[in-house]
Amino acid sequence: MPLELVTIPCLRDNYAFLARDPETGAIACVDVPEAAPILAALRDRGWKLTDILLTHHHPDHIDGVADLVAATGARVTGAAADAHRLPPLDHALQPGDRVRIGAQEGTVIDVSGHTVGHVAFAFPGHAFTGDSLMALGCGRLFEGTAPMMWASLSRLATLPPDTLICSGHEYTEANARFALTIEPGNPRLMERAQAVRAARSAGHPTVPSTLAEELATNPFLRASQPEIKALLGLTQAADAEVFAEIRARKDRF
């Protein structure tokens, strides 16, 4: 049975995720912007948190860890490469290592770019991507390079298309407006942008999304597509160069 997922709005536009293994009852929280909404969600369901998984070190993803650990005693897992700037880790993992939520086994994926040492956790049916691959977007390159981020997104793009991409922010409506400047004639994108506007007007989250949706509409994942290269006047450019141009345009948007 797949993980049971709860999406928890935190701070102004962050998300944390509770992932429950229905076989064992083990429950992980992925990223902890603040503890209070997560503790409330656990109480509402009568769940006991067993694990915390951290994608990267930015404060809006880890600031609630100490309070959540104090309240639950949960074990904390994160990237060994980022351990010096994460909260104290019980388990420090490398890319390629296996990670468990109860009986559910996932893989640690290096998704450096937004930060160096950023990881994603890919389980059957779900990928927790933090600020790497996002709904209709990707994280700003604060520490890494465009080729590094393109390689990270390319790794995520090989996951099964029905994988739910559980990303860290509600940025989708703004990302859709930008995506339409890159590929204004994409019918799937136009349809998705309209659905995103409706969802946000109704107060509904637009995260998670499926990888199939992202492959069809997210300009950062589509940098290798000939139609994108033609629209940007970069028909002979390498995929990473096209990605870099799209990222630069988004930074100015």
C-alpha cells in the first residue's frame, strides 16, 4: 500500500508533509518550517510521529525541528553533506542510500542547485523534493550552478510519471504566469494555469502535483524539448544552457 500523505501549510507559503506507512503506522514529517501546524495535524489524527526527513538547511525548512523533536522524540534524518548546517541528525545519509518510513523504502537523490547538499526522498508514488523541482518551477540557484540543477532535475525526471511531486512552497500561480511567457501556446500549460488560478481562488493547495504534469508544463523540466529551444532562439544550445536561460528569465520576472 502506498504512503498516506497529509499536506500541511506552514508560515506564509511553505508546506510540510506527513507521510504515514499504512502497514506499520510509522509516520514521517518531511521538512519542518514550524512545529505548531504539524503537531495540530498529528493530534487531529491521533498519530505519533516517528521520523523527520530534511531536504536542505534553509531556515524555512528546519526552524521547527527542535520543537517537534522535543514534543515527539522523532528521529531526524538528513544529508551527510549538509549535516554541519542542519539540526542534529540521528541518521546522516548519502545520495543513493535507502531511507525508510516503516515498511516503505525510498531512495535519497542528490538534487543540488538551490543549495549544495540538497536532497530529495523518492518513495514509491511520492517524491519529496523541497526546493528543487517545484510545481511549475524550480528553486532559485543560491549555491549551485545551472548545469548542477539541470542534472538534478534530469534525475527526478526519470521517476515514474505518476509520482506525486511534494515540493516545499505554494508558488504555483506565479510560476504559471512565468511559464506562459516561455511557452504561451502549450495547451496543457494553459489548461493547468486556469486550474491553478481556480484552486487558489478557492483556497486549495496546488501541491503536490504529478511528475507527468510537470513534464508536460514545467518550463524548467522542458529545457531539452526542441519546441522550447525554438521559442527561445536556442535551437543549437545544450540542454543545460537552455535551462540557464529560462532560470535567468525567471530571476528577472
